[in-house]
Amino acid sequence: MKIAITAKSTDKSSEVDPRFGRAVNFFIYDTETNEFAFVNNSQSLDSASGAGIQAAKTVIDQGVGALLTGHCGPKAFKALTAAEVDIYVNITGTIKEAIELFEQGKLEKADNADVEGHW
């Protein structure tokens, strides 16, 4: 399964970005092949509005089945769940730590957005 993790930089030791829509980058990781790539999110970062929906499209286009992030707003949450992407929020630490927790089944899937829009 491919997962997306919000990332503050383009380094595997990067901290998880607490924002989804305005995350600097997405770390795309394939849990089966261990292949990874970084996807820049500058189009959403600089957006006056609609950052969450644009970021959701970017993640969905990568074919991911799960998103690990600090927080996710209502419009992005709706778009991601409509595309059958599982969302995990309140993720902190490094990308490596987030992957380990995910693979160990220690993360709880979110039922709702955990912040208001325009957070």
C-alpha cells in the first residue's frame, strides 16, 4: 500500500508537517516495495483558498491508500474519504517514526476532520 505523510522537508529524517493542506511536501511511501518519493505541495502552499482540496487531489493522484498528518480540515477530509483514502491525524515526530507506527498498527484511523477549515 502507498501512504502519504506530510513532510517539512525533502529528507527521510524530516519532521511530519502538522498541516495537511499547506504542508510543504508529501512523502509517498510504498509499504510493499519500500520505494519512496517526495511530492512538492507548493501549488497549495501559496494558494489563497482551497489548499486542502488541492492537496487532497495531489495525494489522491499518487494512488495512496492512507494519509498520515498532523491535522486535516473538513473539505480535504471529505475529498480524501470519497477517494477511499484512510486518514490518520495527530501524527508527530519524524517520517521514519510515523511509518513504523503505521506498519505496527499503532495508529487510529480518524472518523472526522480534526480542525476547522482555514486552520
